[in-house]
Amino acid sequence: MIRYLLPLVLIAAPAAAQELSPAETSKIDAAVAESLQATGVPSASVAVVRGGRLVFAKAYGQQAPGWTSARADAPYQIASVSKQFTAAALLLLQRDGKLSMDDKVSKYFPDISGADRITVRQLLSHTSGLQDYWPQDYSFAAMEKPTTPQAIVDRWGKKPLDFDPGTQWQYSNTGYVVAGMIAEKVGGAPLFDQLQRRVFKPLGITAYDQDKAVGGKFPAGYHRFALGPVRIATPAAYGWLFAAGELAMSPSDLAKWNMARIDRTLLTPAEWAEQENVVKLTNGGDTRYGLGVFVLDADPASGRRRSIEHSGEAVGFLTQNIVLPDEKVAITVAVNADFGDAQGTIARKIADTILPPRPEPEAAKTAQARALFTAMRAGTLDAKLMTENWNYFFTPQVAGDYRQSLSSLGEPSSFESIGPARLRGGFVNRNYRITYPNGQKLVAVTYAEPGDAGRYEQFLIFPAQ
């Protein structure tokens, strides 16, 4: 249940202004209201960093039964977003000279499967091969009873490895339990206490052990089964979270950590860089993951900006945390429900509000693609704009079918890009959704040579739902 969720891919341009304008604030309010209404999620709490400082923090909806208003300082369970803090604790211990990221696990716990081949870095980057103890998106029977990190390791950390260390990337909460045990053994104190002393207090963060963040001043978590009623969720018993998802805090407190990342404070610049350095597989493959964080590199072809992000899922809670360090922007959204994707949808809409989602070069490519589509409808496509391969494929029969079938639909009401551009086979792939007034939808799948004047290798049209 505390596994990762798929990272968001944000297409963004730098923000010129710092404070949010009234119009931007209104758009965020509307985005949250719409998402809560559409999904049935009871509440959301949002924090936005812009220009390296907190400019927006607000909570919405019903955080717990009997609460008369939503509080922006209410701590939500952030689950796997906690992993970057576990990694930070180990980086600080490495600074102290008490361990190395390249130490073998056998130095600390020799009885764990593959301990003589797994490094601390592989534990933190999900490349250890240790089997995940919680891949399910629900609590299973054993979670009705309290457990300990050692009990988790005894049951899951001594099974045969799923793969040789370093050869694959596979999310593993078990690896983080082992990493937390190493931190406690080397640091001589509970992991939470180490974080409290070296991270939370210096940054002014109010954080809680997630196992204890239940009732009273804490938001309640909720389930929903299919399209049934929204129901209070029963949390897992004590001990199932630990270093893989131990923490609860408000989005505005998590924003303080995001600001430290942007400003390169608390950790040294070298330590931040080590956390954000993508770990490579033994065959050179890219994991898109550092030490407790997903790392998405900038992509000039699509306008995507570099982002450091992670999401979290606990029983009754979902969180999305995104940092765009080059823009000095961070977006945190927490909801008290473990169904739907309200947190992701809200985060995307906030990004679209404060960071224009389509930089000019991409808008120009969309306009160019629409012009080609118009030419195909009219039967006037210029062969010079296409590659030799396409001109071979685009026979008079193909051209006739394109012209007749597309012209009969009339003028489309919209022609819009779908998702980011991607490189493939030396070409840039861009896809478009074409919508007509009568509801008819098409998809254009295109490949073009790089550059503004690149010829098109493909411009296929398909029906869409």
C-alpha cells in the first residue's frame, strides 16, 4: 500500500512572477473543488512554492468527522514521500563517516538475502532485488497485528532475490526497511529521532510518526470500493510503515523540505546531488530514480523541465510532491483518500496555472502539424515536407482515402497535443487529439526529424474514443 505511484510529467516554462495572483488563486480553488466533487475525495491540502518560498497553503473539504473547517496545518500521512527523508538520514551518516552508500549490507545485517552483493545505494534506489513486502493497494490480513522492522525482514528479506542486485529496477519497500535498520544501527538512535534532530528541527518542520498520526488533530483516511460510498479507513497496525513510509506532516511543512532542496541548504550541494543522481543499472539502463526520489530530466524537444518528485500511498491517504528546482517551484498536494487520482489531477492543474504548460516551440509544432492535417484533408500535401519513406507509403490510394474520409468530417473544433514529445529511432514522436463538433475524435501519431524545419516521417490518423 505504501508503494510508489507513477510520477507526473510536467511540461512547464519558468514563472516570471513570485506571488500568486488572485486569478491564479481562484483557478487553484476551482481545480480542487472540481476534483473533490468529481471523485468523492473528502479533503485536499495544498502547498505551492514559487521563487523558492511558500506562496500558497490552503486546505479544503472535510478532513475528519466533526471538523467544522479544514486546516492547512493539519498533518496528512505522506507515506512513500518519506523515503527521501530516510535517504537523507543515511547521507548525513555518510557525512559523519559512519557508513558509505557503497557499503555492502552484509557489513550490518549479513543474514539478509544477497547481503554480500547488495549495497546501501541499491537499497535506496530500488535496485537491490529484495522482494517488496507491500505491493498491494490495500491492507492484507497480517497487517491487523503490530509488527517490527525485524519481523518484516525475517519474512520478506530472507526470500530469494527477485533479480541480481543492480540488474533491474523494482520498487521495494523491503529495501527501505533494511536501510532504516542500518540507519538505526549506525546512528545509535531511532530513525525518527535522528530525522527530528538533524532535519525537522533545523528546518522548522512539525512531523509525526505516521503510525501515531491517528485521531484527534489528525485527518481521517477514507476508502471507496468501486463507485460505492466513501467510508472511513482502518489503518494498518503499528510498525508496518517504518522507513518506507513513516511520516505525517502538512503540505506546508513538506514545502520547507522542498525549499531546502531548491536552495541547497541543510544537506550540502554534493549530498543533494547524490540523492538526485539517477542510479544506473549494470547494463547502463536508466532507472529514472535516485535515492528516494524520481528524477525526470529536462527534455528540450517537449519543453519538459527537470523535476524531482515522489508520491505516496497509505491506508486512506495519497500525496503528490513535485519540485522543479530550475524554476524554484514546488507543488505538494495531499488528500485523505486512497482512491482516484485527485492529488495528481490537482497537481497537474496547479502546474498548468502557475507554469504555462506549452512553451512556444511546442505550440509552433502543433500549428505545423495542424497545417499538414489540413493539407491532407484538401489533398494538397507538399511531398517536400515529408521524408522519402512517407512519400513511398503515401500512395495515391492512401492519399485519396485520407482526403475523402477526412474532408467529409468538416472542420475540426480542436487540434491539441497529447502528452510530451519523445525521441524514437532518430525522430521526435508527437501525438495529437482531433475533435469535431459532432463528438467524433481522431488521433494523429506523428514522427518528425528534429528541428523546426524537420521533415515528417509519419502522420498516421486513427479513430479514437
